[in-house]
Amino acid sequence: MTTSRQHLDDLREIVAEVFELEPDEVSDTADFVAEYDADSLRAIEILARVEKRYQVEIPQAELASMTNLLAVHAVLGRYAGW
Amino acid sequence: MLDHARIRALLPHRHPMVLLDRVESIEPGVRLIATKAVTVTEPCYRDLPDTAPASAYAYPVSLLLESFGQAAAVLWLHGGRRPDGLLPMLAALRDCVLEHPVYPGDVLRHEVLLEHGGEGVSTASGTTRVGDRRVAVMGSFLAVVRPRTDLPIPTTREDPRP
């Protein structure tokens, strides 16, 4: 059974790929904009990869709240029905 | 196969920015093969002087990428339920490698795979060939939809040159 921790680590890998970092460089709570210099395109790229990985549809209105790894996990959980 | 009229119905682009001639085959939501012939009548060659060297006729990489992106858009939008008033827009490219230049007379053959076709975002990958030669590898094309009202679209066709 996939646990929340595993989901979080999967998401960490996705986020690290988008920001071209190693997964262990992506912390749970680091703000994407402040820490990784994220812009709106990077955010959309994360959304697209999460949708593909988990086969869910996440409205782009959620982008504003997807500001760190835990927040992405929370948004995904709502749409994946966790 | 999709003829040009069908391509035009799916894409918001218009002359001279429709960079796709024909869709040879399509497996909706999965893969597509589309062609685009490069010709010297295209606007990108209009202002080349007679003294321009042969290399100046290399097809602009930006247009090659755009052409592939339009093929990806057709694959994404074909058969989908896309609400009116939304336009597909190329957002980000990753891991695209141009291997050989393309010249007038070449026919680009885009082979596109839809990696993810969501309601609001999509990613596609693939290759572009001229004959048997691969000229480009496209790692990831990320596209989004945006409301038409966000993007002013010219209603008249004007030549800005004097």
C-alpha cells in the first residue's frame, strides 16, 4: 500500500526534476518562489507532471496554493481522493 | 488523415503562422504523424538579399519548434471536448535537440506522442524527420489553455512594412 510518505517522496522527485535539483535538496516546506526561483511556468510544469503521474485533473486555479511540497501534496490529496 | 481544412478548424493559428500542412495519421490521444513542407515563399525568407549564403536559408529553429507544437496541439485537441473560448498555448520546452538544419524543399515529418492530455495542460514528445533522416528530438512540449479573451487577436491582416 502506498503511504502518504511515499507520495510525498514521489512528488519530491517531480519537483526536483522541474527545478533541476537533487531530490534531497527539496524540503517539505521550502517556498518554491523564494527558495527555487520558481515562476508560473515551473508551477504549471509541476501541475502537468503531477496530473500525469497520478492520472488526476487539477484545475489551474489551484496553482496559487501550490507553493511548497507539502502544499502540492495536500492539493493532490484532495483531487486524488486520499 | 486530416486535411488542411480540418487542421484549421482545430488550430487558432492563421496564415502565415499555420505551420502544418497535413496530418498523415492520428491515433486520438496517443500519437500523430503530421507533415509540413518548407518553401522559399515563406515570410522568413522574404528579406534575404541575393548575396545571402546557402546557410542563411536554414529554416528558423523557432518555426520548426512551433510547427511541432502545432502538431502536438492537433493531437491534444482532436476528439477532445474543448470548451469554446479557450486557446492552446505553448508554455515550456525541455530537452529538445536540433540535429540537422532544414532547408527549403524539405518536408518535415513530425511524429508526436501525447504524454499527458489533461483538460488544462498537456505534454508531448517526439521526433522530426526529413526523409529518413532525424533532424530533431523533442523531449517535452508543455502546453496550456488560456481564455481567448486574455490574448488579443488581430482582426485585420496588415503588412507593417511601408
